Amino acid sequence: PVLEQQLHFLACGEFSWRGEAWPGQALQLRLAQDRAPSSDDDDQPRSFQLTLRMHLPRLGEVEAQLRVFKDDVGLRIGGERPVLAELSRALPRLAESFQCAGINLQSVAVNAHE
């Protein structure tokens, strides 16, 4: 199955998975590769988007989208309105963790689910 998934990602530029992040905690993951406008040119930089969806006991439904282009990373976190303030308060610590890992976090946003 792993080889099939890798071949599918190479052919289609998308990979989806559902499973458990840890025992009892469901997780949906989607990885998508945005093709360059001129898809014939393999040297063109591509961006990748990783989307994680979980229903957490204290925070409810949370979705994180991480977009990577070259050395830059953008992060958007979506949550239920009652926990937006809590998610926002955690952003400085999250940004510091990215920086300590050598990841250039260009943008961060917290939004309510639509």
C-alpha cells in the first residue's frame, strides 16, 4: 500500500489519509502539491499544502493548513469561535517552536470555521 500511495502522489500530486494520531484520536491528513503554472517545466518551484483535521476534546474541531513554498511556510488554523482566543494565545509559542527548528514561518492566521 505505501508504494501505491507514493506512486499516486507522484502521478496526481495529492495524498489523503485517515487514521489515529494516537489511540482514540482520529486524524484526517491531506497533502497536495500545487503544480507550477507551466507544468511542463519540472525545474519550476512547487508549493505543498498539508491539511490536518482533528476533533480535540478541549478545543473541538480544529483544522491546520500548512503551505510550504521554497523556504517559506504559512500556517492557517481554523477552529470553533469559542476557542479562537485560546488558539491565538498559543501562536507566539508555536512561532518560536518553528523558529527553533529553523523553519521560516512567514504568516500565521487563526480563523473561525466557515
